[in-house]
Amino acid sequence: MTDPDTGQLMGAMTDLQAAQARRLLESTGQPVTFAPLDAPHTMHEPMAQQYVDMITGWIKTLP
């Protein structure tokens, strides 16, 4: 999806699509954690430490 004002990529899916994906996953009994990010779609480059912290935190929740 792109920002209609700037043409910049906003994300791989809309908020509505993300909410539906979350509902579908939760309906299977799988836990879902949503973490809103104030970051560009490619946050791994300009926000490397925040990216590492998010991924590391997620990895620690795995069995």
C-alpha cells in the first residue's frame, strides 16, 4: 500500500488486512502479538538496533 500523498510504500498490507490476518491466526488458537512501530517498511536499515531488539524479543518468546 502506498501513501496517496507521497507515493511512499506504507507497508505490505493495509491495517484492515493486518487485522483480518490477526483474527484468522487467533481463531486457530495461535498467540498473536501486535507491536505498532513508528518506522519505515524497511526499518532494518535505518533503525537497525530497534529491528534487532524487536526480533530478539520475539525469539525469546519461542518455545
